Amino acid sequence: MSSEAFNPNPTIFVPTKSKTAAAFLRSNSLWLDDGERHGDAEDYEEDSDEVEEIDQDEIFELIRSISDPEHRSMTLEQLAVVSAPQISFDSADAQRQSRRVTVEFTPTVPHCGMSTFIGLSIRVRLLRSLPNRFKVDIRVKPGSHQSEHALNKQLNDKERVAAALENPALLEVLEQCLAGATP
């Protein structure tokens, strides 16, 4: 990673308070492995007839606290990189086999070199937290980045994502971003 900042003075937005963020993460996140999760893996089975619907706000709760890789003391929400309206779902198929969630994010500048890393952080958080019935699609907001098409292709290529996650240095920085902003 370059030591030069792509956006040394980002605009910071005031995040909204959520009453359910910690509770939702504690009860539904496979990512939290510190004993805060309630029940065993069987509690999270997808074969049950009762399939709890997950909405836009719950997805936002999962990704809002990811720290920006360039500005570690700020979250993606504070930098207005992600917001609830940028999250959408397609309709589930007849057998409820899978449902696609699309997250659009807005880089802070059109030439942001950390956009791929931000998208990877969002993808990993959602893959670790959502049930297997969800397919995740990460996209850059149209017109917000000069390499929009290439970024979207890279962020949704399973092989490229898998290769990135095999890089120990990249994985270490990713885990720090997923841990949240550090003051």
C-alpha cells in the first residue's frame, strides 16, 4: 500500500445512531467469534421453513462500521461511502434458494486507489455475516470512479477475490478494517 493519501482531507458526515446494530451483529454474525454469538451453528441452518427476511437497514448495520483503509479513524458511513439507500435486493426465486443483495458504494474521489479494497472489505463482511442463501454483488456507484467497469468486474470475480484473500498482508489490513475505526 502506498503511503501517499488519495484523499488527504475527506468530507466527514455525522452517522445516524442505531439501536439494533450491536444486537444484530451479536445474534446474526458468523464473523463474531468471541463467544458473543448465541447458540451453535445449527441455529443458523438455512433448511428451516421459517426464513427470517433481512432488510436494507440490517445490511447497512453490517457494513457501516467498516473503517476506511486510508483513514483508519473513520468509518465508511462517516465518509458517506455507504448508505442504506445504496443497498438493494432482487426478488427471491420460487424455492427461496437464493436472493441477491447489491451494495453500491461511492468512493470519496473519482481516482480513489482504495476502491477495490473498500469493495473487498464490504464483500468479506457480508459473506461472513449473511446466510448462504444470499448472493452478494458489490458495485461502485455509476459515474463515481474513473475505472468503474474494471472495478465492478474485479470485485465480483470469485477467483480474484479468493486470490486476494490468500495474500497474508492484504488479509491483515482487511481484518483491521473489519474491526472498525480506531480513534
